[in-house]
Amino acid sequence: MNSSQLNLLLQLPTDGQPVEVCFSRTVILHNDPASFMEVFSWERLHNPDLLRQLHGRVRFRFEGYMQDPRGIEQIPELRTFLRDWHRAWPAWFFFADLSEEIPRRMALACLPKLQVVARAGEPTAQVSFRSRDLIEFMGPEWLFIQTMSLRAGLSLAQAADRARAVWTYVGLPPDAFPAHRWPTKLP
């Protein structure tokens, strides 16, 4: 992405259509998300209108990997890229479109240990993981969901709603959601 692409983002239609962010195979293989970070730098993400427009609408794509039968969470170079990118930009779930499976698989790709079970005759393998690893991985996300929500002019209650939606979306038990960490109003 370049400055003209950012300008296009600033003029997003308000019809709620998804916005695609595609990482090229070259970016992934060289583990270099610099062009993404240029457009989505923390300095540029202070525009409340842009944040509101992108909230929950971004669909992440990975050129050359989307059709891989292994799934993105099982591809070594993509796992490496996603781990490093997440350390630099732990804000996926504020922006991510939760109507599709990709953000959850992105999170799984970042976990230290996955167990892949392939059953004969089934087209896709099942992936299992420790909930504790997922909760630990998601730690920075909670702060960024709240921070970005406030930057976007959303309420604390809306930030808490998004966090709860993400919590259940990634497969964590709804009754274990740490509601005490999500005030819905200031004291």
C-alpha cells in the first residue's frame, strides 16, 4: 500500500462493505510488512472517522496461500510472518471482519504449538491447541481493541461488546470471558 491507497481508505463508502488487505507472497516470504505498516502506522490511525469505517470490516488475504489445502495456520512461512507482524501490529481483531474464518486462523498460526489431526477421507485436517496459549496470544489484542475503540469514538460498552464477540469468535468459552476487565462506563 502507498499514500494513494491510504487516501482511498480515507474515502471508504459507508455501506459497510468489507475492505480487503492483501499481503503478497513476496512480502510474506521476505517477512516484510513495511508497506502495510506505512499505511496502517499508529500515527495514521488517529483519525476517528477512518477507524470507525474500518472497525470490523477488514478482510485479510495472503496471495498464493488462500487456496492451500493445509490452511494458513499450518504453513511455516506464513506462521512466521503472522507472528512477527502481530508483534508489530497487535490490532487485528479491532479491524477484522468476524463473518469469515481467516482472522481466527491467523491467530492459530501465531500459537507456539498446534496439533494437526488428519482423518482419512476428510478433505481438511482438524487443528487443536491449548486454550491457555490462545488466551496468552490474545493478551495484547484486548488492550488494542479498547484503545482503538476509544480512538474511534466508540463507547467503553461498545469496546467490551467487541472484545466479547472476539472472545467467543476465537473459540474461548463465553462463560469464561473476563468481564471484570471490561468496564462499560468510567467511574
